[in-house]
Amino acid sequence: MALPKPSYAVHKPLPNNLYLVRRTTDGEILVATPLDPTTTTTTADHAKTTELIRRGAGHAAANLLNHENLVSVHDELVDLPLPLPGPGPAPRTKGATPPQRMFLWDWCDAGTLAGVFASVPPPSSASASASASASASAGGGGDDAPAGYLPEGFVWHVALGVLRALQWLHGGVREVYGVESGGGGGCRRVRARGDAQPDWMPVLHRDVRAENVFLQHPRGVETYGAVKLGGFGRCFVSGSVAASAATPVVAVGEGAARLGLLRESMGRWKREGLGLERSARPYTQGSELFALGAMLYAMMVSRPLPPMEECDRCGCVHLTSNDAAGYTPCRHKCWPDVNIDEVFKPLTGYTQDLKALVTLLLRLNRNDEWRASAVLDIAWGGYESWAANTEDGRLHRDIYDDIWFRKQNERRIRKRQLEEEDVGALIEVHEESLFA
């Protein structure tokens, strides 16, 4: 038997025809986007969208966008009256619009990663440059070396969250969390990987950037709230099944392409590399992992990564590493050349495991062999080592700590209830003996 549908109430209107809606069963705040397929459309795109919604595409989208690290669709409403807008800062309270069809999404109340970049000033460029030069001349390290930009715990948190989101989009695989009682009254973390969804068709996000990484405030004892990948306007749904290795998961350009063209693009890229025109270069799962690496680089270094491939302005390649062969320094002034290994070397505020993870991600541009699941396993090992072996790591609280805290609270409440029941039973027995 199907569960009863939750009820909702409008919490607050927002600009751009959006609303905050409160789920009455648990108080969760969601953001509502009205969409009425019966409305007369004036553009071909809107007409196409409303027709797809009428045919049930919303249910398919909700099945796809159903993950704790994606901005997910929670429900579809067709019968909730919305308040009429009125003059002044607040909407009119009398009257309401006719009921509208709405999608309810996660409300990411802490903004985006781009907002974090905008609100946290980077280290002084002059002092950082001087420290880096001194450190490099001394062979790296040193007390004057800049520690880094954003805290390592936050960098790990974003890395793990986005990797879980990509693991779901690329392979239909979800992480399973849990805690078990351990020795000495502690807990043991249980991390497992669920089975892939049957017949899952991999999805390439194609727009992994800081503006599309949404954040929530903590809901419990965890240090940081949930990280959610959003901005699905450029997604590409492949025509292959994730379990099949015969069909490449690759996109070219912004539109659809024939399977033969996709295969040809991948082969030409492997043969020609940067000699292949940009419009014909493949976009792969590795491209998304590289995009994550570029974000993490900015979180650590406080400046964006230069173009991975040839520069639009001068045609030079500005990104290299110590083991790169045949690198030619750029003589122009559009972008400074970046040696990843040398940039990371003086950043004393980050563990070697985190630096190694980002270095790996930055090697995966247009790669079609590495998968998010494999990178996630590497990242998890590095994160656990940081959490166990550093002072900041031991103070950090994540989803496992929150689960354990809630379980402990439930046990304490249950124990108190049992004690109260036992006391009540003793009082009842005593009263019966008095009147016997």
C-alpha cells in the first residue's frame, strides 16, 4: 500500500517566481518551482518542456535527481495555492493564485562554492608569492610557506561530496553509510557501495564548476552541511548502459551526436591530442573528474587553474608538472605558467594525500578509463588518514559522527523511557499493596 503523500505549506515567497515550502511532517524547507503545462507557451523551448512534463518526464527526472549529493527533486505538487504578490516588501495575505503544478527541490541555504570564494579573502598575494619563492629556493617547506587557502576539512568534504554525485550520475551507484558499536563505547564506521541501478544510462553533467556546487548548513553535529551538485541544464544522457564497456560514454559539443562520431572523436583524440580541433574533442567522465580537480585546486591555492589545453589568447599550454615531457614555457603574459607539483609543495596546510588526489584529478582531462568510484576509494583513504592523524582531522565531524550522535540520543531517550516505565510499575505495585 502506498504511503500517504506529505502535506506542504508555503513558508516564504522568493524572487523569480520561487517559493520556500515547509513539509508539515518534519518541518523540512524545500524550494518550489511552479510549472504549469496547461499554460499557453510563447517559446518553442517552453512548449517542448511542458509537453515532456505532461508525458511524465518529471517522474523520470525525479528518479535520476534522487541522491544526497545532488540538488534533488523531492515531490511534485498540483494543488497548493500560492500567495498573490502585492505592493511592498511582503505579499498580500488575502487571496491566492489558483493551484499550480510545482516541483519541490532541495533548499541549499548556505549558497554555493562560488559564494565561498567571493566571501573568503585569499591570502596576501605579495606575502604568498614571497613565501613561495623563498620556499622553492630552499627546496620546499619552511616556516614562511603559505599554509593554503580554505581548510583541508572543507576541501575533503567538497571532494567526497562531488565524487559521490558523479559516481551516481556516471554509474547509478550509491554509497551506503552506517555506524556500528565498537569497543570502549565507541563506534565503527561502515562504508559500503550499493549495486548499480539496472540498465543505468550514464549521465555527463558537463558543467562541474563552483557556481553549480550548492551547500547546506549543518543539520546536526557535523562540521559542514551537505554538498550538492546542481545546474543540470547541460547534462548529456548517453545511449549506452553503464555495465557495457562496448559503447564509449562521451559527448562532443553541446548537442547530440551519432554514436559513430563519438567513437571516432575518442580515437582521434588519442592519436592527435591537441592537434584535433576543439569542436571535435571528446568530453568524457574524465573531463568531469578534471573539472573537480580544478575546483579543488582553487580551494587550496585561492586562484583559478589556467586552461588545461592551449590558451585562447596565445595558443600556449600553461599547465605542467615535474614529470611532463617536452614542456615549452610561455613567453606571453596572458596566464602565468603553473607547475602543479611546485605550487603544491610549499602549501603546508594540506596533507600529501590531498595534494596527490588533486594531482591525479588534474591528469584525467578527457580520460575514458578512470571512474568516479575508483577515485572516490582513493579519496576516502586519504580523508580517513587526515581525520585520524591530524589535529584538525580529529576535531572534524562528518555524517558518520552525526549518525552516531543521533543513535546515542535515541538510546538515551529509550533508556529514560524504560526507567520511567519501571518506576511507574513499582509505584503501581506499592499502591496495590497498601490497599490490599
